Amino acid sequence: MDRHGIGRAVVCAGGTVKPDTLSRWLIDGGYTETGADNDAVLAACEGEGDRLVPFYFANPHEPLARYLDRASGFRGVEVSPAVHGVALTDTRVRSIADAAGEYGHPFYTVCLSRPGCGVTEFAALAREFPNTTFVLGHLGIGNIDFHAVNLVRDLANVVVETSGGYSSVAAAAVERLGADRVLFAGEYPLQDHAVELAKIAALELSDVDAERVLYGNALRILGEEGERAR
């Protein structure tokens, strides 16, 4: 963050499974029922003032109460079909999405080319819970998912984040959704911030739109609109 001039970042638990294992699961299938150490993430963030913003990594295999009991300490929630193998159509995921809206938590997920886990199902979830802000990770599925941008176009409670996707899809998202619905993300440590910042620079946005994408939209969905990144 210091090296790239990033003042604040949302963080969520990683390391539930090793990247080699996760990459194999994406192709061959597989999942874990093990939850992440969310309390360790929260403790680490508390030690950094407001520089690190904690998101809760929800595990649909665990009782919903585990998220609800800790929700007040976090600023958002992530659900990962790739890690826990639970479809976005599952009642357990729908309950998490509903609770996220009650707590004012953005609901983040990355979709998969797997039954019940695609952008179509993501869009249906967003329609079902209009009071929840949904964040579509990686501009959809794969590098060239213009279709994902089209699927969420009419959903005002959906923003898309840019890590992993091609710059051409990021440009289409800005054009079709508006800069106020496109969110910069770094995906560190799997991706270097320099790569994702270069993608945003390549879009040649106006200063106003660049500020929205790089941090203004994040502040808004976190309920901090009007503040500037430090």
C-alpha cells in the first residue's frame, strides 16, 4: 500500500485453502467446510486504526448466528462459492445477503461457471434483496465477461469491481453502468497493485470519474461518502 500510494484498503480473510488447491477446485470441483479466522482479521485491522477496513468472510456451512454475532465489528461480508461450494441460490447464502442489508454491509462475491454460481444467479440475488449493496468481483466470470456487465446493468444496488478483468471490460462497465458503479480493487496478494492501477490508468478517465472508481465509490458503499482517501 505504501509503495503504491494506497491510503486505505478493505481486507478479508485469505488462506482458508492454498492457491494451488483453490485453482484445482475451480476446474475439477471441490470445497471446504472450514471457516476463516475472521477474529484474527478484525484484530489486525484494529491495530492499524482505520487504514484497514475489515470484511467478514462468511461460511454458509456455519450457523448464520456466527456472522450475526460478529457483524457489528465488520464493514462488509464476502461469500465464496469457490471456497465453500455453496451456490448463490442456496437458502443459507440468501440469508447472509438479507442480513448484510440489515447491517449496511456490502455483499461481495466472485461468480463461477458452475450451476447456481453464475452472474445470472448473482443478479437474481440482488433483485431479491434491493436494500443490500452487492459487489460483483472481477468484472464477472473470466477476463472477457461483457455479458456480466449487461446482466447487472439495470440493478442499481450492484457495483462491479475491476480486479482480474480485462481493461476492455472495465471500460465497458464505466460506459454502460456509469463510473459511480465501478470499483477499483487490487486482489493483493494474488495480484500486484501496480497491475490493477495500470488498468485504471489505461481507461483514461476524467479526474472526477477516476476519483469515483479509485476510492469515492468505496467510501460511498461503506457509508463514508464525502470523505477523501488519505
